[in-house]
Amino acid sequence: MKATEAMAKRSDDLVRLQKKLGLTFKDVAVLEQALSHRSYCHETPGAQSNERLEFLGDAVLGCAVASILCELFPDLPEGQLTQIKAAAVSEVSLNKVARELDLGRYVKLSKGEEQAGGRERPSILADAVEAIIGAVHLDRGACCARKLVDRLLGKPLQRLGQQEAPTDYKTMLQEVIQEEHKCPPAYYLVEETGPDHDKSFVMEVRFGGEVLGVGRGKSKKEAEQGAARAALMRAHRISCRGM
């Protein structure tokens, strides 16, 4: 494909993606950066990766989701709102959003990363969603970014808020890990204190030798759920590839 043809195709792709997002960028170069994985930038001198936009998007996403939840569920306690927020911003959730947008088609990867299946890698796709949210915040402002989050996650947030059963953090974390790996994370008892009638347990959840989260509870199961919840709060920031 000639360079001019490639540029025209890329321009068409970006127009198509903006239609899916329901907005138009003032500076499409910001969107290009949001789609540029660090592997691509290593092969392309002068290109900027999406990592800074991802950092910004992570903060914007958290704030927007918290605001939307407070509006949707004014009577829910803080603990339940925290559970829903953790589920909504997890890698599993953002990967689903990315697949609905067919985002793997648009991300810019190195040849090696693409051959290794990078266009299907949940961590890359979830990071790109955050980067796009950060890009919208920079290019169109906080209000537009908040609307985008509502458009992408509003319905899932409503479903999560209407669930009566408590969130199973262990299952959610296992889904995050097993998106790319066949073996689940492991839980370890690291502390047990108190008399028999009033014991307290501290559990760690680990994967690949790395501690992902720590939880405390009156039972081992409660402590395991706490450890999984702690891991999920940062799961979308973890690259499972480095574990």
C-alpha cells in the first residue's frame, strides 16, 4: 500500500472511530496519540505513546464514574458504590468497552507486538480506552469526557447497581487474570491473630510471584475477598504480561 493510500485509510479509520465515540476531536492528533502503544513509539522516532493520556484518563474515568453512580443511586451506601466503581473501571469492564468499539482495529502497535496478538490483548485495549478518555478531556473538556464515560459505561453501571447479590471480587479478579493466562491467582494466609472466638485473618493474593492485594477479615473467605478487591482497584493499571 502506498503512503498516500495508507494515510487516507488511517484518516477514514479515525473518522469511523469518532462516530463510534459520538464526538469529533478538534485536534485529531490527540486521538492518534491515545491510540499509540509504547511498542509503536519505540519503532517510530518522534511518536508519543498514550501512557500520559492513559494516566489522565484513569483519573477522569474514576471521577466520572463516581459522579454518575452518585446520581444513579442516591440511596446506596459508600461501600456498595465502591464495589460497583471497582467493577466498572476494572480491566475486564474496559476490555468489553474496547471490543464493542472494535478498538483493536485502530491501535498503533509495533510489528512484533501485533504479531504477538497485541490487538486482542486486554491490557492494551483497556489502557487505550483510558487514553481516549484522557484525550477527550484534553481536547474537548471535562464535560465532554464525562458524557463519553456515561455513554460507554452508563448501562453497565445501572446493571451493576441493580444487582442484589454482593460483588464476588475473587471471581472478578480471576476473570481479569485468565483473560490472558490459564492459571488463576493464589491466596495465602499471612497473619492470624486473636482468640478462637474472635479471630482476624490477613490474606494475600499473588500471581507469578507478585503480591496483587492484601485483605483482612473475620474469616479467611472475607479476607480473600478483601485481597481480591484491593487487587481489582488497581487491576486496570497492572500489565499481566509483566507478572
